[in-house]
Amino acid sequence: MPFVNPDAMVQVHRDLHGWVWDWLGKLDDKEFSISMMIMYQSWLARNDANGELRIATPSVIMHRSLALLEEWRDAQQTRVQPETRAVERWQPLAEGWTKANTDGSFLELEGVGGSGVIPRDHYGRFVKGSCHFFTSTPDPEGIELLACKEALILAKEKDIHRLCLKSDWLGDVPKLRSSDIDRSLHDPLVEEIKTLLHGFVDHSISHVHRTESFAMSFAEKSSPPASAIIANTSRGYHILKIDGYSLTKDTPKGEALYSCQFTMCGYRWRIRYYPNGDRSDCAGYISLYLVLDETVAKEVKTQSKICFVDSTEEHPSLTSSNVESFNGQHRSWGRSKFIKRVDFEKSKHLVDDSFTVRCDLAVINQIRAEEMPAPKFVSVPPSDLNQHLGDLLATGKGADVVFEIAGVTFAAHRWLLASRSKVFRAELFGSMKESGTADVIRVDDMEPQVFRALLCFAYTDSLPVDETKEEDAMCQHLLVAADRYDLKRLKLVCEEKLCKYIDVSTVGTILALADQHRCDGLKNACFHFLSSPTNMTAALATDGFQHLSRSCPSVMIQLIAMSSLSHSA
């Protein structure tokens, strides 16, 4: 391998990124491994420099790399070499599928982070890599979500239609699988990722546990502290648009315009806007303040930041902000000289006589001291059984039965379905099975996408991401299927989801469904909704209620009794 002199490499600045990738692409596997080790040591030296330690010289980096190569060679010689080349454990995917492993890192004190994506096709071949550095990031979860988003964008660029997305952040998987709207700080990012997912012919999302690579054992590790002081915080932000800036310029100096009241982090706030400054020495400036708009029994400790929307990243870091206390005497915080008006009127922030600011807030709820757990020498990963069973369903490997629904076939495994459902057990192995039954079982009165979701739940104990916007209709059909095959947990999951869709137009249909399939919780939710006379009157005029009166007369008797009791009360 033609080694490049590290001292000469220090002088290479232009087009370094493209040159390195072009050079790496020409190396064989052994040369590539050696190069990665040298780059790893350079990365460690860079980290030392960022931590205000003296950066190692190129000769020291090379010395460390050679030592690492010795360790690597010894490790290679002491283990049994497989007959076939396997750089890592690779489970083949179904043809046409691509697996994208995502990962992120986050330095909380610095407020910076990075993300990486490695896609591989069903043979295990690398498709393309991607990495990004973020100078202002929300938190570790935000970084992991950004990595997932980058994986989807990369897959689109490479014209990939079936994607298996792997993330080692446990919180991402249920959020991205869920069809519910995310209400956390990362709401826009989660919804953007879900939108990108809908553009694939098929996809799966799962958690993968990553253990530390052997190279990381060469990095210096500090002992964990015996105790820690922890600050619990609530975070949020508010967007304020000032439309008609020119009309506000005539506001006298020291007089403010107020935003509407809004709730954030459990408290009520307003933003106070001074078009001509809040006092004499701020004339010619715009002043902006965050105001606590309620009386509090004890002081509220916060960190906050106000900035133009178009000049900040999606989730600004508050790590550099001072802690401010709001109480009876001190009820506002802000910047008296937010921006000079002359500069502002020439800036890009003023568009069509309007501008928008964003106020980010973190409220410190509690500061507590607690003991840190003892150092762990063995890390037990969370169960990934559902991931493996999901892959088994996706690939169809070892399948011994086929279900046909409206011309669409699904390959499955008798033993798994029998273990999950008494109905499947009887149908596939028990008294319901006819002698000489064919391996193709036709299922009537069910849509293919409903049976697909039922199979997914039977294998993974979770639902696939709903690819349609009609989740309420899907949940109704899936509840019927769950009751038919005696999948009790799936039935409860559908009940819970349907509770959110109860309104005047749907309550009649949902109540009939709940009564016919013995869903007591869902039935009580409908009764609760109809306990309002206004809701009852409006619902009585709907087609769904007409269907209810014909199909479930006993429910109508209950409703009449409930209505009589409410009137007598």
C-alpha cells in the first residue's frame, strides 16, 4: 500500500474530502482496514486538541497507529478464520431490500454532534456512506432522528425502494412506527421522516444494539463519578410573527406591543415588543422580552433565547444562556438592544413588511443529587426477538403455509401463528384442520392490507407504520380481524386507537363495532362522549346512528336510560 507522508498531509487542504474518498475506493480490504486505523488515531488526536490538550504530532499519530496494527494483527492470528470472508455478522435480506444503519453522537457541553449512515444492499455490499456535523443540535434523540432522515434522503438519491432502517436509539423506533402525531420537541422532524417513509414501496424500522468496537478499547476512559447533580428541565418554543412592521414604527419609545398569551413549559407567557426601544438609551433599537404572565408562588428558573427564525437552526442550543429567575419582582427577561432598526430594515429578516422571531425556553424544574450506579462491565442488550421474527416474515425463509386474501398471497410459519393464536392453532394443527389440507389457505371477508398488519403484529407484537391516512377505518377492520383470530392485545391496541377518533360523525359506527365485538373500554368511551346532550343530539342525525339503532337495539336501550338519568339529575 502506498503510504502518504503524514507531514505532507498536513498541507493538504483543498478538495481533501473528495481526494480521500477517491483514494479509499481504490484500496483492497486489508489496505482499507489499515487506513481506517490510522484515521482513527488522527481522530483521537483531533479530539485531544478540541479538549484543550496539545495535539499529537504526525509522528506520534503514526506510532500509535502502528501499535494499533500490532494489536489488530495479534487478534486476527488468535481467532479461527472462517472459510468465507465475513467482515461482520451479516444476515442476508430479501432481494431488492437495502439495510441502512444509522448512528449519532452528541457532546452536551459543547452543544454539537454528528450523524452517520451506512446503507448496504441485500448481498451486504456497501452502497454509499454519509456523515454530517452539526454545530447546534437539540439533544441525543434529535441527532439520532437527523441520522434517520439522512438515511432516507440518501436512499431516495440511490433510487432505493425497499429500506430496512436500523437505529440504536430506543426512543426513535416506536415514534417512527407510530401513526400518532408526535407532540414532543422533535414533532416537525418526526413527521418529516414519516412523510419520507411513505415514499418507499416497503420499509421496516427496528432497533439494533451496538457494542463497542475493539478499536475503542484503545481510547482513554475515565472512571464514572460516585454521584451526580442532575437538573430536570422542560423545554419548548414559541414563534411570533410581526406582520406590518412599518405600522408599528410610530409606537412611542418605551411603549410595548404584546403577543397573545401562550403556555409553555407549564407556565403562561407573553412576548413584549418595543419597536423603538424600551428606554432612552435604547432609542433606535428594537427591544424584545419574554414576560411571565401569571403570579407564581415560588421563583421559576429558566434559560431562554430570542432570535430571528431565519437566522437560527431548527433547535437552538441553550447551553450558553444564563439561568434567569422569574418571580413577583422580576417577571421578564430579554434584550433591550435586540437589533438596531437601521440595520434591521436593510437585513434579510424583514420580508414583505414582516418578520418572525422564535423564543426558546428551558424551565429548570428540579435540581437533585443522586448516587451514580456502580460501573457495569457487562451490558445486556434489550431483546431483539421481534426484529428477527419481523425479518423472518419479510424474507419468508422457512415458511410452510401460504394465505391468500383477494388474490394476494402471504407466506407464513405455522408454528409461530399457532403459538400466538388459539384460532390459528386449531386451524393449522387442531380439530379445524382437514386431512390433506393444502398449504394455501384462503381467507374471506378481509382486505389484504388488514391481514398484512395482523401478520406483522403476530410476528413483532407491533403494528407497521400506516401507509394510509385513514387510520380509523384501518383500526376498525383490524379490530374485527383481531377478534376473529383471538389476538387479545392487538384488539386492545385497536380499541385504544379508536378512542381518539370518536366524534359526532363516527360515534354511531364505533359504538356498534364495540358492542358487536365485546369491547367494553371502547364502548364506555362512546357513552362518555354521548353523555353530552349536544353531542347526543348531533349524533342522532347521522347515518352511523341509524345503523346502530338497527343492529344494536340493546345499546339504544342503554342510551335512552342514560339520557333519562341525565335529564332527571
